[in-house]
Amino acid sequence: MTAAGLSDMLRLPRHEKRKTRPMATTEHTINDALAARLRPTRSIWRNHGVLSSENSGMIKGSGERPDILIVEPNVSPVVVETEVFPASTVEQEAKSRLGRQVRSTGRTVLSSIAVRLPSRLRTVSGHALDSELASAKDLELALYWSSR
């Protein structure tokens, strides 16, 4: 069989439209939207570099990338780790950030938050994603802290 013959066999009839599924929204995109939603809730978080999302190399001694990192002056940094349901590792990931140091300040992470996100967030983007985050009543949170 020739390449042209194979191509003809694989071609859909003109009356059939190819059905495509939209790409799922990535956790990185959701984290950026969540950070944007959080930023205006506290005046200091509006300042550049205080609340950041998806930045690699923020943890001293590693290339780890906290989903969201909050670094306010004069307080311990806070890490927020997120995963879309079923989120089987989000709690362990949040716990693993405790005791780590932020590269830019050298301060130790004493608090972390695990957030289990509803799976429907994978199906929306842009303004619809922002709207879903703003109205979500089913985010599951766990707060962890350490004194080390």
C-alpha cells in the first residue's frame, strides 16, 4: 500500500466532523489563578514577590517549586501545596515543606497548607476558572505547622 492510499483510508468522510476534547487545565494554571485570587485579600500580598506561584528554585538547596509561596517581611514564610482531586500526595507534599528555608530570605517555613481542589477546575479556564475559585465551597484544606 502506498502512503497516499493509507492517507485516503484514514481520512474522515466530509460529513463527519472530527470531535476533539478540550485540553484539561493544568495545576500550574490553577495555582496561578488561585494566587491571583488570593493577592488582593491582604494588602501586603499585593506587593511584588510577597505571594508567588509556580516559581522553581525558591527553596534553599533544591530546585523544588512550591505551588504558592507567601514571604511577608518579619514572619515565617508559608507554603501552599495544591492538587486536584483525588490529590493523594498533597498532604505529604505540604508536610515536606516544613523546616525548609526560602532561598531569598533564609527564613524557615514553619507553616504549610495542603489544598485539595475539585476536579471540575480542570474543565474551565480564564474568567470561568476565576469564577469557580471565587465561589468554590468544596476546597479541602489541611494546615500543618512546626516549631523547628
